Amino acid sequence: MSEASAKTSIGPIALIAIEQYYQKSLRVIDDDLAYHMLPLSSKIFVRLLKSSQMRDWIIGLSDKTQPGIWGGLLCRKRYIDDRLAASAGNIEAVVNLGAGFDTRDFRLSSLSDIPIWELDQPENIGLKEARLRSALGTIPANVKFVPMDFDREDLTSALASQGYSAGRRTFFIMEAVTQYLTGKGIDEVFGFLSNAAKGSLIAFTYVRKDFFDGKALYGWESGYKRFVRGGIWHSAFDPVMLPAYLGDFRWKIIEDKGYDELADGFLKPSGRNLKSTPVERMVFAEKI
């Protein structure tokens, strides 16, 4: 994973921090820690959006230049939160691959007694640990941070060195990770996942291959230019071919949903007029 991909971790958590300005009944995500994960420059920007007029203007601008990215990000985070919380009684570990600055492992009360491993590039892991110590006073005893590069280091060895055992029934998370990996990197990650205990679960997002190949840009030409042509994203999946790919690693898809489907459950009930991008999709799968 590249240095450029590491820098993309700030945007999503800034968006979640902004979400906290909405009244509770309208929020998609509740996250009191998000603001504390930000550098000073991002904190200043977030404070400016406490004004509802400024907030509406920025979100409207985002939906014009990056159609559905704002709403899609909210939906994907809420979906993973809900699936993880609902599965907490049936799992023995959580492994967050490419955890970035996301805080779900620290704010979901159902995870407090479950061993958790968070993996990301050293730059992100170091900053996240420091900011969490500042916000919480200490790092919860059930959480371990593992710095690594998925394209260059061995996932099995990195986790084993921190006490993780493949025999644990685990909930794996890969939120906005697969597109930053090379094809070889993705194969190696799923090779590792093929040894997971039966009944393990995974929630992961992926970019549609038709967008990656430039065949369907879904109104997001600027995103294609920046992320695909700019060489930040390296991989994508065809939804039709994905079940067979995962099947080779002994994983069975439970759900493969577009963000528009997620929006029906998470955005429409609140009455918020947010688009949700079709460029990314969400998978929930079980180890068989």
C-alpha cells in the first residue's frame, strides 16, 4: 500500500466527526471519538461546519463533484458497525485490516471483552495510538496495534507475532482497503483468510471493475482521474465474478450490496437527502 493511500484515512473520519453536529435522531453514526482522531488542520475545518448552512453547502458541493461519496461512506460504516455488533456473541476475535483512523473497535460496547487486532501502515498506526491515548487516557487491554504493509509483509507472521491464532472464530474487517492493494496483495490477503476458522465472518468493500476499467464512470469522472488514472487505486472486482473468487478461498457471500441499497435502510428513514455512490459495494461473507 502506498503513502498516498495512507493519506486517504483522514477524510472519512473527518466526515464522521462532522456527522456529530446533526441531532441524534438524524445521525447515521454516533462517534464521540472521531474528532479526536484528526490533525489540527482538519479539526479547524470540522469546527467551521458546525454551522448548518456551511455544512449543507459543503455536502451539496461534495455531491456535485463526488456524487454519492458522502452518503456512501456513512452507509458503509453503519453497515459494518451493525454487522459487527450483531455478531459479537458468536465471535472470538476481531481483526481490522487497514483500520485507518476508524474508532468502531473502541466505541462499540459489545466488543469490550473480545480480543482485537488493528493493522495498518506504520504512519497511521502510530498516529492513531497517540491520539487514542490522548482521548481515552489509555489503550484498552483487549486491543493490539500491528503496523504493516499488506503488499510487502506477511500477514500471518505479523499477526502471529502479536498473539493472534487462526483457530479463533474471527470477524475480519476490510473497509476501503481492497482498491489500494495490488492484485498480488489481494490474493495474499485472501490466502491468509482461507485459513480462518469455520464460521468466521468478513465485511469488506470493493470498487466495481466497470468503473476501474473506465467503462462506467457513474458521474464521477474526477474520482476516476484522481484514483484510477492517478495510480492510487490498483484493484477492483466484478460483482458477477466475486462469488467464484471468494469460493476458491472457502468463503461464501451472505450479502453483496450496493450503497444505494444501504441508503434505503440508513439514509431514507432519517429523511436526509443524500445520494449514495454505486462505485463501491459492500460484502458480508462467512468462512465455510
